Amino acid sequence: MDDARDVPVDEFKHAGVRALDWIASYLSDPDRFPVLPPIEPGAVKAALPESAPDNAEPLDQILDDYERVVVPGITHWNHPSFFAYFGITGSAPGILGELLSSALNVNAMLWQTAPAATELEAVALDWLRQLLGLPAGFAGVIMDTASVSTLCAVAAARHALSELEIRERGMSGRDDLPLLRLYTSEQAHSSVEKAALVLGLGQRGVRKIPTDNAFRMDAAALEAAIDEDASAGYRPFCVVATVGTTSTTSIDPVPEIARICERRDLWLHVDAAYAGSAAIVPEYRHLLAGCDAAHSIVVNPHKWLFTPIDCSALYTRDAATLTGAFSLVPEYLRTSVDGEPTNYMDWGVSLGRRFRGLKLWMVLRAFGAEGIRKRLANHIEMAQRFAAWVDEDPGFERLAPTPLSVVCFRARPPELSSDATADGAAADARLNEFNEKLLQRLNASGEVYLSHTRLNGKYALRLAIGNVRTTEAHVTRAWELIRTTASAVLDQWQT
Ligand SMILES: Cc1ncc(COP(=O)(O)O)c(C=O)c1O
């Protein structure tokens, strides 16, 4: 019964070589594709059969359809002119790590079910910890995303309120519980608020602290908010600071925030999902200043560390509280391994866990610390140069400082903003509309992909650099395209 087994190994090998050839050619030249596919919603679905085939189809035929139907419907995050959101890289060593981990198909829930996966995860995370300059007391675990890492960190913060016995007694139907409050800045990622939703704290369990003119959390306002809440009967329990906010990459004053948390005995979680990696570069080590006093910190290798999605590193110096929040060991998951090795299922929500440590380990080795530093520094340099071009051009303006590799800016043609002083709001409304049109036109070109945000009511374009294949030439071309497209939109606007 050959057809009751896996695909024959010869066919696998033939298709595998073809797939690898395709990947190699894709990686050597991803800009042969438009970065955003020129397709309408529903186009990919319409090109596919409505139900699964009754009979086996050859892998070659499936790969034909991958090239014919799937690839043209892809937004190419690996394109060197992908400047939207945060630039990421599916690097060659990371892709090989994914391939090999899916071949092993281990479930890294217990040490015994995946000894090498468990230990390699710990080793790769400890290498990364050292590169980031975090103290040895921090132990790590790999989650799928920063959203889940933050969820688990906030769950640990809640569990640290041991006298409330939330693990045992829950939160609903209790009139002996104070309102728990978590603090984060108004620029924090939505995953912080989402963690509060999931953990039953609700939106009123989150107090958003104002930011200064560089979009950093105002530490004095944080302290005042905590005091005000405490006297109103709330129970402040956690602060989530951000190192590299999503819109502008602003950096909250973690040392000051850490001191406030220490005085008030609050759990400090640092969301360094994007910017944490930059601390590997000696000149940017200071980004994580104060984080040694945090209880937990998340850094995403799948953002700015060349590791294919998904891979989020959560570190804590209080692993006992994190595992205390999550560990639940039914009989069928008990093992009798000597030495109490780490069972990563105890560190979070999921039981089943992929072997993500392999790709991270392969990336760290294949690039080396020096190679990583060079690539990150190069991204920052390119972004700084772009920021200078924006500053020098009277038709454009920067809308936020550029501490790292993301530039927030807008076109500001004098024709549309000359009466800005007379009526700033009206000029801003016009500029918002203009910049929205500009972004649509740029992205429709297929040459570049940028995203946007809104800063103090102003529609801002974001150019984010984070892919290892992005060169000076791509950034120069993007700037040229932005300027010529802005002129074209202006011409149309005025007719
Ligand atoms: C600062 C920050 N935190 C968290 C996240 C969420 O990341 P993930 O997609 O890994 O959940 C993002 C995503 O861009 C982010 O910018």
C-alpha cells in the first residue's frame, strides 16, 4: 500500500531541489516582483478549486500552481523596497532553519519530547541575551509573537499579586478585588491593551500615559497617574514601557520608569519588539539602559534580526512567577527525568511548540555578532541619510525624531501650506488628504511599499528600513520616486 505512505522520497527530492532552486533565485532577485501585488481582493481564491482534490496530485504540479497563483498574490516582505511597518528579512540561514525544523517536526513542549530543541532554544536565547547586554539573571523563552510575549508577561505581573489568588479564584464574581491597573504610553502597541482584554482586566484596566514632544512616555505623568489611582482605590500592578514604539520608534525613559516601578513595587515589562536588536550595536547599547531592572522584556528576532517570522524572545528575571502563572501538568504530561530540566510548556499558553530556536541559532551563527552589527548599523545609517534628505527639501518635513531606522515625514508643498499660519487646521486637513493620495500612488507603483501613521493629527508617511537586501540605491530610488510622485499628485490637485 504505497499510497498509504508519504510522498515517495524520489519525488520529494526532485520537488525539494526545485523548491530550493526557486528560493535561491527569489532571494537573489526579489525585486523582479512588484512589492505590492496589483490584484483585487478575492483574486487568489477565485483561481483555486473550491474543494480539495480527490486524487493525489504530483508535487511538481502543486509547485507550478505555487508559482502561477500564490506568488503573484504575495506582498513581498523580502523585497528590498519594502519600507512599510517594520522591515524584516527571511534570511537564507533562517529559511534553512525553518526547513530543517519542519523536517524534524518535534513538539518542544517538554524536555523529553525535544531535548535538543529545548536546550538549543535556551542556548540561542542566552547568546542573544549576551549580545543585547542583558544581565545573566534573565532567562528566555521563544514565543510566536510579541503580542503573546507581552500577554504572558502581563499574566506573570498579575500572578505576582499572590495575595489576590487570581490563579485559584479567578476574577469574576468577586467583590473583594480592587480594580487592577496597568500603565503604558499612548504610543504603545495595541498588543498591550489586547493583553488586558484577554486577561479580564478590560480597557479600563489600562491607563495610557501621555508622551512628550518626541513621543516618549512622560515619566512624571506616569508617577502622578499611579499615585492618583492608588488613592482612588485602584491597584496599580504593571507598567509596560516601549523601546522603539510602532509609529515613530520613540524610546521611553526606562531608567526613570524602572525607578518608579521599584518604589511602587510594580512589574516592569519592556516592549523592545522592534528596537531591542539595535542594542547589539555598541553605539546603541544604551537603548536598553534601565532594562536590567525590568521584570520582563520582549525582543523580536523576526522583526529586526533576520529570522523568518515567527520568533519572539521573551526574557524574564522572574521565571518562577511566569511559570507559576502558567504551569499546569496533567498526568499524561508528567515525565520522570532527573535534574528537573526546563519544560517550556510551563512558560506560556501553548502546549505544542515549534522548534524555533534552530533558525535563531542558525542566523546568529551564519551572520556572527559582527555581521549583525554591520547590517543593523547600515540600516540606521541609510535611514539617517533619508531623514537628512527630507530635512533639506523645502517641500517635505519630518514629523518625528529618527532615533533608528524609521523615518516619519510628510510632503508639505508650499502651494498647499502657505496659509498654514492663518489656519493651521485647514492646512493640515489639506496636507493629510494630499499625503494619503501620495501614499496610494507610491504603493500602486509596485516599486516601493511604505505605510503611514498619524502624529498629532498629521498624516505621516513611514519609511522603515530593516531588510538585509536593501541598499543605498533602493533608498535613493525611493526618495526620487517620492519626490516625483508628490509633484505629479500636486499637478493633478491643482487642475
Ligand atoms: C513595539 C511593538 N510591539 C509589539 C508588536 C507586535 O508584534 P507581533 O506581531 O510580534 O505580535 C509590534 C508590531 O509591530 C510592535 O511594533
